[in-house]
Amino acid sequence: EVQLVESGGTLVQPGGSLRLSCAASGFTFSSLPMHWVRQAPGKGLEYVAAILSNGDVTHYASSVQGRFTISRDNSKNTLYLQMDSLRAEDTALYYCARDGITGWHLDYWGQGTLVTVSS
Amino acid sequence: QSALTQPASVSGSPGQSITISCTGTSSDIGGYNYVSWYQQHPGKAPKVLVYDVNKRPSGVSNRFSASKSGSTASLTISGLQAEDEADYYCCSYAGGGIYVFGIGTKVTVL
């Protein structure tokens, strides 16, 4: 069974940093691209970042470019999101999601980890 | 990377069919056949219903169907059921390795 379990979300002050983790199991983690998607309280989904299977190529939404860094450790089956220079508008539930084995979509999602940026 | 446009809400009675539209641009929906649709119940993670414009993952009811014309995609739910009450999001590949989501549509079963 595919499982994605996010962790690391907490309350952080504006300008601070935080690293989120996503532990993957039930599939060959090293073979698939992975993604982060966020959802502000009561709002819609917003795409954040992607990383290809070998970790060499990353992509970011313009809203987080230069502040967030996506990475992965295929030996630990874990996806990361390093978030720096956090702003109030980064407050959201952060989901990790797996790239579809066939087709272009996100086929499995974790339950999310909540990041609150506030003083 | 502007969000795709969806109606804020759509409603229908049990057994009816409803259609949710999703409008983008030539840089996303109009440029790629990589539109997907997600259903999200309150407090739950999104679940994919359709990918690559009109393909359904195994286990997804055939009451969900989708299509695309130009820069507009559509999701149709036929035989509306109480369990279909949820938020629905379209999503399109937008080039450069990035996806873009729609603003979301709340479906209400009357």
C-alpha cells in the first residue's frame, strides 16, 4: 500500500525557516518524481514544487522560487521541503504527492502537515 | 502561473448530471493534454478522478467523465449522489515542470 506521511509543520515566526519531510513507503520511491502542494486555510490548492526521480532537476512555483528548496534522499525514501524567509502567506497545509506512474497527475497524496507563519 | 478559472459553486439534485468548467490559457490547458481533476472532501486529502484530460484511474466511478476543448476543460458528474458533495479542482501542466490548479468548485447535492 502506498503511504506518504508528512511531518515537520509547526508555528514559525515571519522570516524564519522550517524543513518539512515526507516519508514514502509501498512503492519504489527512487523511480518517480515527487511534488509538494499546499492549501491555505479555507482556500484552494496551490502547486509548490517538483523534483525528478534522481533529484537532479527541480521546479518551483513563482511564489516560492528562491525561498523554498525541494530535495529527496532516495536511500531514506524521504522527500523534503526547506522553507526559508517564511511569510504569513505561506501559512498552509502542505501535502506531498506522488507523480502518476502513467500519465501526468498526482496519484497519491499524504494527509498534510500544517505550517503556521505568525508572530 | 495564474490559477485556472472554475465556478465557485455548482449544485444539483440526486440523479442529475452537473458539469464543472475549467478555463485556462494556451500556456496550460490549451497547450497540453495533461488536465487532471481532483475531488476533496472536508478534512481529507485530494483524490484524483481523471488524468490526461479523460482517463480514469482504476477504482474511480464511470459517473465521472471529462473532456477538453481549446483552453477549457470540463468535468461531468452523472447520476449525482450525496457522496459527490465535495470540492473539485482541475489541474493542468503549465510547462517548465510546473502544474497549475483551478480555484476550486464546491459541489452541493440538493
